[in-house]
Amino acid sequence: MAGLSSNEATEERRRRILLITYPRTASNLLVKMLSLDSQTAVVSNEKGGYFFWNAFMTGRATGLTYKPIEHWNVEETDQIQREFQKGVNELEDKHEIAKSAGKITFAKEHAQWFANPAEVAKHLSGQGGPASLPFSIEVPYISSSNGAFSSNNLTILPDEYLHTWTPTFLIRHPALAFPSFYRSMLDLENEGFAGPHERQPMLKLFSTLKWTRLLYDWYRQHGSDSSTKSGDNIHLPLLLDAQDVTNEPAVVARYCELIGMDPTKLKFEWNREALGKAAHPDGAAQKTPEEVMMATLNHSSTLLKEKTPVAIDMVAEAEKWKNEFGEDIGKQMEEWVQSAMPDYDYLRARRLHL
């Protein structure tokens, strides 16, 4: 970090926790278990840590997510840039509040949500070649708004800014995460929050561990170790598997200790959320997008271990997908899962465990 000594940079990094996920990894469950509201030493936001939600949703709402980057006009580029800038500004405002109180900042983001939009467009189109960043984001600790990006940093955040965070990656077996995301997309369509035209590009974007693996490897290559209050050394990046989050609570307790949270505040049981619905103009009740995505968690009162089994029969699961989704989608789902398994196995082998 520019202007900071090595010790100051380590101390600053220790107070900035970034949980990097992808949809249906049980990240909302992990946040609920961490009980952020009860963690007196932690500052986050009302979305449980999401700061780039609006940027990604704006891309979807305007159709820019599905539009080749070279076809964006100046106004469209400025619109997305402003939303990313708002996210960074809110994140830094929260950190200033946390820092002034001697607390930790906790943020949670899907890796795809703060990926370079040019890289997202290239991924969805299947085109090759380099993708340039179409705008710059002003971030602290960077001497210029055009901070350096290494070739394997596909995010909207410069290398130096990524260095300011203590990263944790959360993964979940593709045979569980990808079909769950497809079901959620169908639920979002049924509630009017997504259109059928979004189904295939969203599945292509999220049914891969490419973004997680690239960013994880970036941190392994460019990141540095941090330390806890007790002096324990953290080998960064940290990595959790949803299977352990659900079945090995002691792993979550250890994780709390490593990042400076209070493991005595962990929750393994909770009250079911009220099934509230927003008023709709026609008088009918309507769920919010958050309620759709968090339906399983909100309707539960404890850990649902059956949602993340220890053993998975891939052949049996593939047959289930064909029966549930139809032959074409079922076959496509099997291909996505199989393609993601090398990345998943690589990451899982490096997870935090007791």
C-alpha cells in the first residue's frame, strides 16, 4: 500500500476482510453463522457485505451485461463506471467508520460481480483476444486512477487495491451449486425479476469456477501473508468449502479466530424469517429478489446438512438433472459440472481444515 510501512500495510490488510464467492455457495448461510450484527468488532452493510450489487444489477437491467463491450457508447460506459465507483466509495466509507472505531471491515462479493465487464462480455461471446478495461475506478492507496493491472487480474480493481484486503474464497461442489443456481434463475423468472433471454448467459457466466480460480491464483502469486491479533500467521488466501461450513462448524470457528472475529458469537440455530412480501401495484404480493435467492435459508432454522452432502454420485445426479430440467439442459449441466471439476478439486485441496 502506497505510503504505508510494511507493518502498517499488514495491520491495514488484517482489518479488511473480503469474502469472494459465486452463487449458491452457501455464502448467505456463512454470513448468518458469523452473526455479523453480534460481532461488535465488525462493520459491514445491510446486504451482508455486497457492495457491487447495484453495479451488476444495472448491467443486467440495461442489457449491457449481454452486449459486446465494443458496442457500448460513452453514456453506457459512464453509467456502469458510476455504479462501480459508488460501490468502491461505499466500501471505503464503511472502512473509515470501522477504522476510526478500531474495527474490522467485512465485505462479500461474487467474483463475477466485480470482474472487468470487458472480460465478462468476452466470456459470454466466446471471443478470444485481450479485453481492455473500458473505464477507471478511483481507489484509495493508488497514486493514479489508472492503477496497474497484471495480466491475470480480470477485476475492475487494480492490483495494489486488491493487496489491501485479506481474502477468503468460498467454494461449493459444482454438482450442487450449478443446478441450484439454475433453479434460482427459474424462480426469479417466475417472480418477474429475470427474463428468459437471461437464462443462458447467466448460466454460462456462473456455471464455472474460472473467475474464482483466476483470482485465487492471483492472490497466491501476488498476495502476501497476514497475521492475527494473537500473532498467528495467516497463509493467504484463505479458502472455505461449503461442505465444511455445513458439516464441520469447528472450521468456521477457526476461521473466525484467524480473521479476528469472535467465535462465541457463531450461530448454528436461528428463527425462521417472516415470509413478508412487497406490495405490488396490482395489489398482489410479490417477493423481493433477495427473498427468492435466500428462500431456503429464510425458511430454515438450523444447518441443513442434506443440502451439502459429503458424498456425491455424479452419475445419479446427471440423471436427476435430465429428469428435472429436460434432456438438453440436463446434458448441458453435466458438461458444465464436469468442466468445473478440475478447478474445484484444485481449490478444495487448499481449503482451510482442522
